[in-house]
Amino acid sequence: MRLYSTTVKPLTSEGSGCKLPFRINRSYHRPLHGSIMPSQKTFRTKRILAKAARQNRPLPQWFRLKTDSKIQYNAKRRHWRRTKLNI
């Protein structure tokens, strides 16, 4: 019983005349929320970014070494590429 086809039919990519065996995802290189962060930011935007940068740090080692501390890591840690701030 065969669940898949062994022959690959080339598909035409959008907007070009060449034939490729796959489709090109053109939305991959676009920004996530439709806007690019301007180089001249308002003070409000800059303040939000500064607060997010302060919060995005690991726990201090002395806090982890406390005897009654059950917290081992910062659960709200944010990666700049995976999770966006939506501002």
C-alpha cells in the first residue's frame, strides 16, 4: 500500500517563469506585524523597549543559591527572534 507519490511534478513559482519542484514562501522575509521599527523612536516606545530589556535577564546566582529558593530560572525570559513585543 503506497501512501505517497514517487514522482514529483514541478510547480511554477509565483511571479517567475522558472519551474521549481517547490513553492517559494515570499512572506518569510516580511516583518511579522506589517511594520518595521523606525530608526527614530518615540520616547514611549523607547521606554517600553528599555523595560523589556531590563526584564529579559537571568536570575542572579546569589538568589539561586539561597536555601529556601525554589525558583531556578526566569520563566518569563524572551528571545528576540521567537517572541515579539507587539509594539
